[in-house]
Amino acid sequence: MTYITKPKLHHPSLERNAVGYTRRDYEGKVSTLCAGCGHDSVSAAIVQAAWELDIAPHRVAKLSGIGCSSKTPDYFLGASHGFNTVHGRMPSVLTGANLANRELLYLGVSGDGDSASIGLGQFAHSMRRGVRMVYIVENNGVYGLTKGQFSATADRGSTSKKGVPNPDAPVDMVAMALQLGATYVARSFSGDKAQMVPLIKGAITHGGAAFIDIISPCVTFNNHLGSTRSYDYVREHNEAVSRIDFIDPAPEQIAEPAPGESIDLPQPDGSTLRLRKLHAGYDPTDRARAMEYLMAQQAKGEIVSGLLYVDPDAGDLHQALKTSARPLNALGEAELCPGTAALAKLNAGLR
Amino acid sequence: MTQRVEAVNDFVVKFANVNGSGSASANELFAKAILRMGVPVSPRNIFPSNIQGLPTWYEVRVSEAGWLGRRGGVDLMVAMNPQTWKQDVAEVEPGGYLFYDSTRPLPESAFRKDITVIGMPVTAICNATYEDSRQRQLFKNIMVLGALSALMDIDASVIEKLFSDQYRGKEKLLESNVRALHAGREFARDHLSPPRGPGLGLRVRRAEAVGDRIFVDGNSAAALGCVYGGATVCAWYPITPSSSVAEAFQKYCEKFRVNPETGEHRYAIVQAEDEIASIGMVTGAGWNGARAFTATSGPGVSLMTEFIGLAYFAEIPVTIINVQRGGPSTGMPTRTQQADILACAYASHGDTKHVLLFPQDPAECFDFAATSLDLADRLQTPVFLMTDLDIGMNQRLAQPLAWSDERRYDRGKVMTADELEAGKEFARYKDVDGDGIPWRTLPGTHASKGAYFTRGTTRDPYARYSEAGADYIYNVQRLLKKFATAATLVPAPVVRNAEQKTRLGVLYFGSTAPAMDEALHTLAGQHVHLDAMRLRAFPFPASVAEFIAAHEQVFVVEQNRDGQMRRLLVDELEIDPKRLPPVLHYDGTPITARFITQAITERVLALAVSPKGTTQGERA
């Protein structure tokens, strides 16, 4: 329960990062989600990624919609401003917030109900606008907070807890993000922290719209036999295309990899993303090929994970709009108001 | 024979055209030419939701006395559209004039006996003069303008000057327009004026009645108000009649907000995927400390209501410009109404109330747009600028736009990093100043203090999630207190007392103002005296209840079917509805002075003849 406060005292020997924070400084309130919920693992991965990247917690703005996943921003980064918006509309609020102050890191957390149904339009348009953000969908194929209805990402034929098969085709948000022009597209599994943390770090350091679809099983309503979003099913069918070995701001320390085995991608902040290929010939910078591979594997019933596509030179909405480097919310009368002399001229032109 | 209308500087001309035929710019030139003669004009476009081929009208009120509302009735109909011929002919005042293209002869039954018919074979003249079909069409309008200007004594030099402004650097176009203008003038002199023609009893005489006033549409003025008021984020979705607000904002930002050296923009405009996203972006930007607005119309407001409730409850500055049109549903997208009053005042589910501002003309659109940005920040709540198509899309003679270089943006209660560092207590939803307005912090302000979680769900004064009844009540009661504070900050109503003491009053607002000005004048001439109050905002300042209390009957004049402002007055001020007789105009055209005068006269007469001893009789 959220009114149970965590003890404020930290163990003095907790390790501090380069900006002086311990891991605890990136935590939030105690989660109110069900024990074993995949979403809590995602929150933990976000905490670790932000700590490891030395991000000052208050320089993050975390936004969400409505649903179990959208509750989670209260459970991490307690020193950041958060905004639990309305159902399916996190992307527009995040876009507006981002326009107001381009200097913060924007983290959008949503679910499959929030983003693939009611919010599909806003998800799509935020991707095509290239809003710089980390957009995480905690995808469990089910509406948890309203107790077990299928979501739009549930596979056709996958059964509900009561054994009823889902008659509808699923929305694949990764494929959509690829088609819509997202410049960092990944899929992960909440049961695989080793994969999640570097993917989130890569998204944080990315220069444009980063989307991560994280399969995050619902232990209460969608973890049974017959579900294609259960822990067991995902473990059996998860097929990673690559592993991110590290993201390090000091590329000179990187040992030269064996040719063809890995790919180094420079990030806008100067760090480097190194991908160790698990599939020969998979090129994560080729959008069309990524789409093709995804479709082929999906037809076989496999869940393709890892960094599926990235454009290391991606721009964002601010670049397209040519917005000033100084955040718009920091501009005052001197920069914004043309003044009375200009108005006199305007008036004269209207006579 | 009915006596011909003879008038100088006081008449109504209406042009009946087919849209897409290039008539709009010629019609505008006609209005501007009269304005340049020093005579006030007030033109109104009555147009279809269509691009080409449907009827469109342009009605010009000419009034040296300065009446800028619609008068009602038409003295000269320039009937250039066969589709609407019958209704256009019928609309002319007895003794008035009908100008038409006489290229194809019409049977006598097509005309009326009590009006003067002026036929000019415009098509034939143009076909004889021009080879190109497009030129034939375009110069037809200019020839008509020439003929009318000659008949009305409008100086050719005034129109030539307007041409030279319009076609600066395009000498060929300038020259051909001037030629067409004079061809029209010569034809009118030779064939339409006495002794060979019927002539026209409507004249324009040079005057000095315009002063330093400007001629501008409300949407442009509102957009400029947003530039001056410091709006940096605009998110919108195209919808008639509001689209030109965002387009004008873009135009003025390109003029004033682009760094000439770096090319950097001190603004961001996003054409969103729908109105829900527009208001979402505005909400996000407002939460993050940028002044943000959206411009929309009724259907857009309907879509935005969930977000409006969130912004109200989470206390986020949001400015919404609602250029009202005829509803419900798609209704009359190109016609005007004041029919979103209740939808905006109480927008969203749950107990919500919102601040509304009602500008009367473009000058107030400019002023109130900047004011609404201040109020939204001060009150941390949605603020609606309630204009309508009549104000928004028609050019109107208005006072010059006014600003002071001393004016500072009121950013409201935003706690700074220094204040947090100094140990000032931060409680996001606590009333610490007694005005119901809490303090807020912006994301990224301080490393360890002042962060909070914004939500639409209930919380305690420290923004912690809480479903406790007492916390909820504290919060919604504080919002009521904040709304009472708003009543002290919004633009005050403007009162104009009758020349003699009266028990009758009238309340009106927005685009009704110019027609009301004339109606009050006419009524006073008929010994019907009314004290008048022009409402400029909701919540109602205390003076509104005082005004109503000081009168026995107060007419409420508005442009909707249900008397929405009257309902708001009855509900919010607990006034006996019997004391507020409604005067309602809602056919989609702007209200006229004649309509108001007649409705109030009838009502006053009815009150006067009621049997003595009844409350109504006594009140009259």
C-alpha cells in the first residue's frame, strides 16, 4: 500500500554513482501491484538503468496513462515529477511536456490496454512525430485493473483464465512502431532483467522516439496454460536477436570486437551501444529487414526480442520544429513579447 | 410606387454570390473603400461549408453613426447567384434596390414592383472584353465593384489605392484591375445613372467617423494576443471557424519569434491528430510551465472534456479558445451561435466549473487572449476564451490593439528552487494563502524537494494518493474557494445606465454587443429605457447579482435556443427565472438590432398591458 512509507535511512555503505546518488534514491513508493507482477521487475530495471547512467532523478519526468502499468511511476524515481494522466492519452501529455522543456528526460509508461486500444492513435502519432522519450509498454495481453478482459495485444486463440479463446487478431506494437518511424524499437521480457536494463539504457541515451514493448506477465489474470503471455510460454518462445553488451560513455576503453560478431552504435550523448549479434546477418539499422524478420519469426510462434531497430542519427520533434535550445518554459517577456512599437506598426497595417 | 430608399452613409448592401467565384476579395474591397472614405462599415460573410459552387453572401452595414452590428433588412441586393435569386429578391426592403447581371433577360415575374431594378450585362461586357475564361470571371466582380462605386459616389482613387496596396510589385495585375474598375464605372455613368438609368439612392459621402480604429478579424487578434501574452506551445486540430487562429499564430510567430541569426523558433506549434491530443499536449505543456493554448469549436470541446476535467482537478493551466459555431453535433459549421456556454462552463464529468471570458470584438479578443494566459497560470485551471464565428471570421472595426511595455506575465504561484532550498514548505494541494490557490512546482526544479505525483485521482493536500472522504472534501471545497477568487480576477462587466431611471435592465455579452448598442439607442428613442450590463466573464463578479437585484426585470439577450447564459445566472446566482426574460436569436446568422428592438418592445408592451395587481404588471 502506498501509505506504507519506506524507511528513510540508508545503509551508509550503499554505493553512490557519479552524480552522488545511491540506488535507493531512484526508488519510489512501495508497489501496490500483485506479488510477482512483471511490472515491478520493469520498475526495478528502470531504477537500475537510471542509476547506472548517472541521471539525476529530478531531471526525469515520468508520465503514464491509466491501468496497472500506469500506476508504476509512483513506485520508482520518487524524486521525479510524475503525471498519471487519462486513459490512453499519456503520449499527448508527454509531447506537450517535452515541448515545454526539452532538457528533461521523458519516460512514458503504459500498458497494452492503455496504448494498443484506447490510446492506439496517440501511440502512433507520438511515434511518427519523433518525440524524444522512452516509451515503455508493459504488455500482458490482459486488462488487470478491471479483472481479466482480453486486451488488443492478446493473441488470437489464446485463452482467458476461464478458458474462453480470444477471437481477434493481435495488435503488434513493435511492428507498428517500426512502420510509424520510431527510431529505437525493442522488445524485452520482464523475466529477463539482464536484457531489459541495457535496452532501457539504450533508449534513455537515444536521440528520438524510443519504444520498448516489454512482455510482462499478469500473475493474477493471464499466467495460465493456454495464455501466450504467461511466464512459461514467453520463456519457451523468446528468441533474442542480439545482446547489448554495454553502453559506455568512454568508447576508447572498448576492446575491438571480432569482426561480424558485434556492432557498435554511437549514441547522441557520446556513449556507445555495443550489440552482440545472436543471429548472423541481422542488421538492427535496417528497418525493412527488421520488419521482415519479425514477421517471419512471429509466423512461427516465436517472440522476437532485443534491440530490433535503431537509427543512431535519429532526430526528434524539436529538431523538426526548430525550437530554441533554451527551453520554451524558461523564456520570458523579453524573448516572447514583440512590444508596443511592433504593435503600433501592426495597428497601422490594419487601417 | 413605393418611395425609393434614399440614404447617405447609412444603409445595408448584400452581395449574393456563388462561392469559389472570386467574389470575396472584390466584396472586401467594396467594404474597405467605404472605410477609407471615413465611413464605418461592418461586413459579414455568410458562407457555406463548401469550397466551390454553393451560395455565399456578404452583407455590408454602412453606418456613419458607427453601428457595427447587423441592422436587419437589405437596401441593395447585388444578386449574382441564380440559385438564390428568389430569396434574395424577397429580402430587399420595400423601396430598395436590386442589382443584377442582365446579360440574359429575365421575365417580369422574376422581379418585384416595389423595388428599383438595376440591370448591368456584366457577363456580356466581360466576354466582349476578355479572351481568358478565368479573367472573364474575376473581372466580372471588379466591374460590378466599379459600377457600384460610381453609383454610390465612392472615389475611384480610394479603390485604386487599395489595388496598389494589394498588387504591389505586380504591375500587370494592378493595371488590368484598374482598367476593369473604370470600365464598370463608365458603364454605370453612361447607362445606369439618370437620365438613361434608374440610379441608386444610396450614397457614400466622405466623413471622419472611423478615427484611428483598425479593421481586423477576431481570430487574428486572438492569435496576436497569444503571441503578446507569451504562449509558446500551440496544439490544435483544424475545425471551422477556429482554424485561422492557429494559422495566424503561426504567421505572427514567424514574424516575431524567429531568431534571425540562428533560425531558432521561440514557439512550437503542433497540428495534432485530433482535439483530444491537442488538449493533452496543452495540458502537458501547462504542467511543465510553458504557456500553452488550443483553438477549437464546439465539437472539439466535446472531445476535450475528459482532459478539461483532469486539468481542473489536477490544477493545470490550460487556455482554450472556443470560436463557437452552430450546434449540436456538426450543426451549422459555418454559422454563428453562442451555444457552448453551458458545455464549457461545466465541461467534464464530476463537479467541475470553468472560467469563461467573453470578448465583444477583435480588440477584446487580443486583450482577453493574453489575459486568459495570465488567469490560467494564476488560477492553475482551464480558461476558455469564448468567441464565435461572427467575431472570429469577420473583419470588424475595433479600437487599436493595446499593450503596455510595463505589463508583466502573471506566472502565478510557482515555487522556485531557491524557495524550496530555503525551506519553504511545499504542499501541492494545500490552501496556504486563503484564496484557494495552492503552490506548484515545475518538473526538474530541485534535486530533492518539491517533486510530486500529479493525478486525476483524489489525494491529500500533499499530493499523496488518498480516498479518504475528508481529504476529498477539503480538496473540492478549496476548488470552490479558488473559483470564488476567480470571480475577483476576471474582467468586470461593463455597465451603461439609461438616460433616466428605469426598473428594466438588459444583460448581454460577446458578439451581441454591437447590435445591442444600436438597439438600446433605438429603444431609448421609443421611450423604452434600459440599464445595460455587458457580461465579460464567468464566474460572475459580485456586480452582476447587484445589477439584477437593482432591477425588476432584466432581459438576457443571447444567441442560442435554450437561454444558456440565463440558466447560468439562475443556477449560480439563485435568481428567480421570472425576473430574467430571455431574448433569443439562434438561426445561425448574427443577431440584428431590429430583432432585439422588436423582441424587447413586444415584451415591454406585454408587461405594460398585464392586468394591474399582478406581479408582472407591477414590474413593468
